[in-house]
Amino acid sequence: MMPHCSPQPLNHCLGSTPLLATLQQKISQLRQLNQALQPLLPPPLPRWCRVANYRQGILVIETANASWLLRLRYEQMRLLSALRQHALPALATIEFRINPNFATSANPAPRRNLEPPMACKPISAQSAQQLYLLAQRASPNLRAVLLKLVALAQSTPPHDAADSGALTR
């Protein structure tokens, strides 16, 4: 028969084991270092890198790919100086590591286009008419695309009396 165990508060469990308490302190330290690092990075780097470890005066920063690694290396001396002043006076060096899983695990959102979307302008009646006439002589695939563009026009293109709706060459 198993002994009856009652639920324990989580903070009691974390504080009771030295290994868990040490792990909790390390996680807290890395989170604080990451919070100190993020504002020092130029956009869009904060989204693509994070503090992975800090040991023996070496700060390890991981990033998603080689292109972000290159950008970080350009910033290395500035980051080293700023971190020494604000958060880590004992910081000796910064190492960078590529972690391809970081791109998928930490940034599941798709990449956003930084340019504002183009405003859709309506197709003029004259343009719609030209597209319609071109569609009459086009292949079936191109005809379908051109007729979709014509449908975007504010007015419908003129139809011939002989035209029964099916376009032929």
C-alpha cells in the first residue's frame, strides 16, 4: 500500500531541494541578463537572439541563424561595453552560438513584412475593358486570371450582343 501524500505548495518543493533551488537561481539570473541585453540590441535583433548562459565571465548569446550571428558580431564590442557598465562588471567576453531551433521555438509567428501594405487602387473602366479584350484572345489559364482582374473593376466591361459569356479565340 502506498503512503498517502498531500499536495505541497510549489515554492516549498522548489526551495526544499538544493538542485532545484540552484536551477531556479540560474534561470532567474539568465532571465535578468536577457532583460538587460534586449534593450541594447538594435531592431530587429531582440526578436532573434537571447542569453543562453553566463559562466566564468563569458556571456553566451544564441541566435537563430548565421545572418543574425553576423549582425551580433558587428555589435559585439558595443554590447560588451554596455553590459559591463549596466549589468555585468565582471564580463570578460561574449560568445555567440547558432541554435536553429530558436527560430521555431521562440518565434512561432511568421516573419512580418516591414513595409506598409500597398493601397489597392480600383481598376479604371478603360483598363478593365482592355483587359477584357485581351482575355478574349488569351489562353484559358491567362483568360481566367485576366477575367479576375476585370471583376475588380468598379464597372462591368461592355459585352457584345454575340458574346454569350464563354470567351473563345
